[in-house]
Amino acid sequence: MKIVILAGGVGGAKFVDGAVRVLPAEDVTIIVNTGDDFELFGLYIAPDLDTVCYTLAGIASAETGWGRKDESWNALKNATALGGPGWFNVGDKDLGTHLERTRRLQQGDTLTAVTQAFCKAWGIKSHVFPMSDTRVSTFVKVKDGSSLPFQSYFVEQQCRPVVSGFEFHGIEQAKSAPGILDAIERCDYVIFAPSNPWVSIGPILAIKDIANAITKKKVAAISPIVGGKAIKGPAAKMYQELGIEPSAYSIARHYQGMIQGLVIDQIDTTLAEKIEACGIIPYVTDTIMSDINARQRLADEVMKFSLKLP
Ligand code: FO1
């Protein structure tokens, strides 16, 4: 059995961590959102790639879900004392990742090659790909008419601005990273992790060759909205501000035409019928990944459900 998972952020990382406990890790390919990537202190930072890799390597912070465990903050404290930006929390260990990634990119390595090398060093056996080697940057359009770079919206402004849309700069020229189309072609089914549909899964699906390859496959998604609220992050707030009621049903509508199955939480059982009316098969279970066992159980159930999709 070979599977491909589209992921971004903490929810996506937890799900892929469950998946590699169910299938042999080598049979799992993960395509990670890089629309959140940005530069700080002259360094290239890829938060979703790092969140997925740190989680798979068992070195992620359990408190935040992003960054490293047993972290210290000396470099950032020093930089801010000298007048540098302090809004993005780069820890000392994490800083080492950004330094070495930036060095390799500057010497001409692709982001795919750097990610492969880091996975090898961290003992990660699954195949982790950035969605593209060309730069795509997510911007959040806000009600006052301006557009904010994703991390300014998410971290610096704590998701406070009212959202009116999204832009993925560079998306027209972007091609999938080498290896992605092959992995999709060879897989038995594709899963959209319980990541933000607008800013985590959205940029990946906006890359035309990826979206096109996926149409030939069975696809299941897991709703990141549970009981009208996002498990983590601003997904529910984004739906609300865009005039859409945040619900598992809205996730079904969002992915309609791309997925055959949607996994929803038991709290949303009453929405199953409406989801089915969209031509999407619902599967109801406990989707909250509160610990490692819950991640593994959810991944196992999602895989059994995906395999049976028409
Ligand atoms: N998220 C925050 O909310 N605040 C931070 O200071 C922060 C620092 C950070 C450092 C490294 C890293 O890999 C991720 C970090 N994140 C932080 C998370 C990240 O910005 C977002 O979770 C994703 O971009 C959204 O998927």
C-alpha cells in the first residue's frame, strides 16, 4: 500500500505522524505546503516543512507543535536586544536548521534536495517533499484592501485582521517538486490532512500539475473543523469572515469535486446526510488527536475508509 498525504501546519504533522505508525514509513509520501515560507535575519524559513519533519523525527515541541523540544532562545534574545525583530520565535536549535538550509540553498541546492538531506540526518524514512522548488508566497487579503505576507498575518498580527481572500504569489509559474507526480501516480489513494483548507492545503492544490494528477486518484479529506471550531489555528475565523459558516459541511463544499470521502468528528454526526447529498461519502469518528495513540487510531481508520472509496 502506498499513500500520499497533503499537509501543512501542526494538524497535518500530527496526522502524518499517525500514518507512519500504521504503514511502513517508506510507503508514505508527504507533500508539504511552502506558501508559509519567508525570510527573517536573511535566513530562509520553511515552517510547515520543519513542523512535519521535527514531528516525524520526534524532536518537535509538544507544547506548541512547531519548533524544537528542549529549546533555548539565546540567539533571538541577543538579536532583539540589538534592535532586531522579535515577533517570530526562532529558537537556538531551530536556528541551526535555518542556517544550514539557507547555506545549501545559496550554494544552489534545491529545497527538495535540502529536505531529503535533512530527513536522512533526522532518520525520517517517509518521503517528505516541499510542494515546489519554485517560490510560492501566501498573502492574506484583509478588509482594509491591503495584503499581508502570511507570517505577518499569522504570527505578528496573531490572525487579528479580518480576512477577505488569499493570494499565492508565484503560483502561475510553480511546478510540483520533482518526484511528486510519480508518487501520486504510484499511490493507492491521496489524503488531505486536517490542515487549513485555505492556507495549508489550498496552495498545494493551486499548483496545477499536482491538482491535475490528484483528479485521477481516490481522495479522502479529514475535516479540520469540529463542532464549528478549528481544532487549531484560524480556519474557522477565516470561513466566518468570508461569509461561510464554519462547519464540516463547509469543508465538504470546499473540496467538492476533488474528494470522494470526508472524515468528520462524531460531534458533527448530524451533518453526515448533507455531506452525502454533495456526492461525498462521510465517515464519522473521533478526530481529535490528543495523544500518539489517537493519531495512530485516526490514521488507521482514515486509511481503511480511503481504501474502500469508489
Ligand atoms: N507560530 C506562532 O504562532 N508563533 C511563533 O513565534 C512561531 C515561530 C515558529 C518558528 C519556527 C517554525 O518552524 C514555526 C513557527 N511558528 C510559529 C509556526 C508557524 O509559523 C505556523 O504554524 C505555520 O506557518 C502555520 O502552518
